[in-house]
Amino acid sequence: MGKGKQRKQIILPPELPPEIADDDIEVSDEDLQFVDENKDYAGFVSRLDTHSINKQVTRVEGVNEDALEALYEKRRRKTLEQKENEKSVVQVDPVDALPVKSLDGEVYYRTFSQTAEVTENEGDVDKSVVKLTKAERRAKLKKTKKEAKKMGKELAKTEEVQPTQQEAALAEVKEDLTAEEAFEAKKRKLAELGMALLADPEANIKSLKEMLQFAKDGDHSIVKLGLLSLLAVFKDIIPGYRIRLPTEKELEMKVSKEVKKMRFYESTLLSAYKGYLQKLLALEKQPRFHHVVVRCICTLLDAVPHFNFRESLLVAVVRNIGSSDDVVRRICCSTIKSLFTSEGKHGGEATVEAVRLIADHVKVHDCQLHPDSVEVLMSLSFDDDLGKPEVQEGNNKMKNKKNKKRKNFEESNQPQGNDRKRSKQETVAKMKEEVAADYKAVSYTPDVEEWKRTQSETLSAVFETYFRILRHTMQSSVASSEANGNITSGGSGAHPLLAPCLSGLGKFSHLIDMDYIGDLMNYLKRLAARGSSSDSSAQKVQNLTVSERLRCCIVAFKVMRSNLDALNVDLQDFFVQLYNLVLEFRPGRDEGEVLAEAVKIMLCDDRQHDMQKAAAFIKRLATFALCFGSAESMAALVTLKQLLQRNVKCRNLLENDAGGGSVSGSIAKYQPYGSDPSLSGALASVLWELNLLSKHYHPAISTLASGISSMNSAQNQVYISISPQQAFKNLLLEAESFEYNQQGGTQKSNKRKGRSTALASTLASVEPPPVDENEVSKKLRRHFILLRDIKENERLRGELDWTTSALQLYEEYKKQRKPATLKNKKSKKARTTGCEIC
């Protein structure tokens, strides 16, 4: 029985500790620091199974749950009764009441119950209870409130001063760390997606849409990285053919899994590529993304010009081809040039589209663009026999027609076969034609007819652009001359596209149609004339530079020589313009290379010259060489020497006795200011300029001048191989070393001295003397004294002309005044005689 009773005894679980609010728990900084430093030791707390622990605490083995609930209910009642007793007892303030010490040694204060009856009289109150008055209670409340306010203010000040700065710094650091972590995470994600696409495009083609989302990010650097990453991916995975989406009928047909997979891949790629291009075109308008977007567009056009949406890429590139930004303009021009030179990638279709877009761009902007926008057309290449094989093609077509007629005649004579067989042959022929058309659309090698058609369309668009520029130059020049008749030729920048237009006409002059050559020569003649008195046309051009007018003369001669068999044009007007432009040339303002090219093409390459005209150009070039820089003087002297070698009779200009004598022709006096070289009478003069040029400060020029002056009229000289253009370039290179030598830099000049001596030896088989600084300074002094004297003489001559003209006007005035005075005298005499008679 005892054992049974012991078994029935209930062992209750231990009571849980009282619940404490989180705000009441105070944790020191040392405890926090210790926990942070030893996180590994406190990790087991997070792994505790609280559910199983609660089960073990709330249940006791072998005891009925109803008995446990009864025990818990008794314990709950006891706690509630204790709380009610505590509430009913009011504790007296320990300051006002005396403490009581118990036998155990504990000190406590006496309390009284709320249920005790409180009478209105003070004598009825128990003496053991001490009660505060109203005044004391008010004073006590005020005191506690003031202390609480002071404590609150002090706590607020300490919290505001110290923790705010630390919290702000910590917040900034956290933001920076989170931004950097996010940036690195996005970069890592971009790299993973790109590598996956490059490794297996068909399996990971859906990642393109995810990469496109990075281009819409708020961070500008992430947007740039996204655009460049997509550029690399598209360059690698775009196929070598143009994608054609299936039609509705094709979608209804049953196809294999591989075909479905390929269709899904192509459609997804095309939609992602379209979204990428739309994003590029939208970001192009923002300045911060302009360079990146232009680079992406140009790279795509250069890499995949055969793929879809090529037109939008071409429009964007051509729009920026005349940009004011040098970097953008250079990238776009190089892309267009590579597109022209690599026509095998696109079969020439992109070339035609680009040339048409450039023509429209020039038309829209009224020919006011950067010269590079038209200079890119110089990279085009055309077949030389573009229009020649048309006759052969026509003969082949006639033969094919005859063969077809014969076949049709033979088939009509033969008996008709089976209808099924004929229909089967027709379907097979149609299928073959469709397959051939599809293969032709995909392949890069078009047939000969297609190639010639694209080339002819490109050439017509190019010449349309060039003729529009010429027409605009004429119209704007006429308008400016009507607005202001005193405009000089120094209007640089008025026609920015004229120089590349003339260069292109000179390059493609052999491809110009014969129907347009007459109009082209008239345009060039009027542009080169610049509205001079000799120009008989009513419209005058007055704001072209000397270099532009020289280019007009060069293009006219190139057109004439390339179409010499079918063209008969008098070029005397262009010789007159060159003769006058030599004196209008200024080295600092105009281009010396253009003058050297004009002299080479018009005087050196053309071997048939009139003697009077050749002598006039020789005299004019000698005067030009005396007045301008060393490079221009060298080009003029080289041309002068070639003219003297080809025209033996003009060597009489080197003699000093009669100045030409019997060979002077019908004009016995030289007219240096004449505009026509054939009427200048240069054979009656002497090349006294060579004597001054032999004392030139540059050794190469002085050596060449002395070699020319020593030529004999009887000997036949060998033509020199150097051209005026090459002489001009060589002297430009030598000018830097020579100037450095004059300043005392002997180290670099000794290295380059061999060039000047080699040039002088090639020009006149005589080695130049060693350069002496004193002698060179004397020559320079004499040269500039001579120039000063020439200018002084010109000034005195102008004053003399002015005084002579004034005297002539005075004499004419006197002559007109004499008959009037005589009439007045006669009338006076008649009056006096009449008065005397009266």
C-alpha cells in the first residue's frame, strides 16, 4: 500500500520564472561586446527545440491530465488572491512613517486596509496610520514632476549630441557599402548571363530579355555596362543570314521539334535585338550616353550589315556623320568608309542605302555640313567598264529571245503530251525558281546584272549630291553678290562642301555621262571666273577662295582628259584664270598643294602650248617665286624649268641683249598686268628674276635658279623626274630643319642636311655650297631690302599714276571751260558796243 501511495504521488514541474518585459531588461555594453566577439559559442541557442521542451515541462509521465489541470487551477487562484490583498492595502510613504523591525531582523512599514472605515473626524483615525495633507501632497507632486523634467532634458541632450553624429556616419557607410555591393552583384550577374549566352545561345536565349532590363537601371554605369555587354553578345550570336519570320500559313503547318526550336530561337533573338535598338535610339538623345550609343550603333553596322533593322542603324549613323563632336564624327565616318569598302558582307545594298541617305542629308541641311560628310564618298569604288558591256548584254538578250521563239515553234509543232506530266514539270520548275530566289536572297554574291544595277544607282546618287552642291554654290554666290557687290574672295567657310565635291568629281570624272559634261564645264567655268570683267554671264560668283577656284580648273582638265575621245572643249578660259590666280595667291591664306597640283596638271602634263602663252606663264611663275615662300617658289621654279625644256624658243628669255628680239611676235612690249597670257607679250622681256633668285637664302632654290639661268638655247635638256607637288612637299619638310639651323640647333639639322643637298642635286646636278651663317644673313638682308624697295616703288608708282590722272582731269576741265569763257567775253563785248552806240 505504501508503495502504491508513493507511486500515486504527483511531482509537479518546476515553476517558470516570471515574465519580464523587453523594455525592463537592461543589457550592458560589455555583454553585447562579449556576445559579438563569441558568436560561435552562443550558436546552440538558435538550434534549441523549444517545442519539445514545452512538451516535457507541461506533461508528467503516468499522471492524468485532469488532475494536473486541477492543481494548476488551485495555484492560479492563490496568486489571484495575493494580488487582490496587495491592492487592498495602501502603503504609507516611508519618509513620513516610522519603520518597524520584526523579530527576524527585517524592517518594514506599517500599512492599512482600504476597507477600514474612515471617519470625517481626525480623532477617529487609527494612530498607527499616518496620512499626508493636501498641501504636502501637492508640493510632493510638483517636486517629482520638476525632477522628472530635468532628467528627461539631460537624457535628450546627451542622446542628441553624441549618438546623432555617429548614427549619421554609420548610415552613410552602410549606404555606400550597400550600393557597392549592389553594383558588384549586378556586374557579376551581367557577366554570368553573357557567358551563358556565349556558351550556349539556343539554350539560354531567354536571358537576353533579362539582360535588357539592366539597360533600364537607375545607375548610369550599369546602363553603359549593359549596353556594351549586349553589344558583345549580339555580335557573337547573330547569324550570317537575314531572319524571316514564318507566315500564318507556315505556322499552321506541322513541323518537327527542331524546326519549332529554331523558330523560337530566331523570333526571341529578333525581338530582343529590336528592343535593344529601340533602347539605343532612345538613349542617343541624352548627352551622358551619346558616345556609348554611337559606338554601339557603329560597331553593329560594321559587324552585321546584312542583318535585320539595318535601315535604322544607317539613319542613326548618317545623322551623326556631320556632328560637331570630333569623336562621334570620326567614328561614323570610319564606319561608312568600311561599309563602302567591304561590300561583300551585304552585297552592295547597304552602300546604295547609305549614299541615298547622305544625299537626302545634304539636301535637308542645304549643303551646310562638315566636309567629312561628303568626303566619305571618295571611298566608293566603281567598275571602269560600268557602261561598256551593255551592247554585249543587249546582243545576248536578242539571242535568248530568238532561241525562245525557236523552242516555242518546235513545241507547237510537236504533239501534245500527257497533261499530268506537263503539270508535274511546271510544279518542279516553280519549286526550282523559289529555291533559287531564296538562295539568292541569302547569299552574299549577287549576279552580274544585280551588281551593275546597284553600282549604277549608287553612282547616280553620288553625282546627284555633287551637282546639288555645285548648284547651291552658284545660287548662294549669286544671292550674296546681289546683296553686297563688294564681297572679296576671302570668304572662307561659305561653301564647306565645295572642296570635297570637286575632289569627288575629279576622281569619278571618267564615269560622268556625256549628256551632263557640257553643263558641268559651264558650271566650273563660271565658278572659276569669280565674276571678273571677262565673264560675260549675267550671274557673277564673288565669294570663292583662290583654292576653290584652282580646284575648279583642276576638275575641268581631269574631265577633259578622261573623256578626250568624245569631248571637244576649249580650255583657254581656264588658262586665263590660272594666269590671274597666280598673282592672287597668298601662302598663309590659300593652299600651296592645290596650286602645285594645278600647275602640274595644266602646264606640266599638257605638252602642247602656244609659245606666247608658255612665255607668259614662265614670266609670271618667276615673279611668283620671287615674292613668296620657299616651298611655293620651288614648285614654281620646277614648273618653269619644265616649260623651258619643252619650249626651246622660250629660252631667249634668258638672254640679256634684246629681250627676245625677233621672236617677240606681234606684241613688242611686255604687259605685266595683262589678264590674257596670249596677249601679254612676255617674249619681249627678260627673266631678270633668276638673278635675284640665285641669291636666295635657301640653298636649294638658289642652286636651281642658277642652274636654270645657265641653260643654253641650243642644247636639249633631259626632263627632270620630280614634279611640282613633290618639290612642294619636300621643301615643306626641309623648312623646319632649315629654320632650326638658323637658330643654332646644329644637332638635328646635321641629320637632315642630306635631304636638302639630295634635293638640290636632283633639281640641278650641282652640289650646293656649305651653309655659312654670315653669308646667309647678308643674303636675307639684301632680299628683304629688295622687297622693301619693290614695295616703295609700287607706292611711288601709285602716287604718280594718281597725280597724272588728276592732271589729265584738270586739263580736260580746262578744255571744256575755254569755249564757255569765250562765249562770255563775246557777249560782254556786244553789250559794251551796244551801250556805246546808244
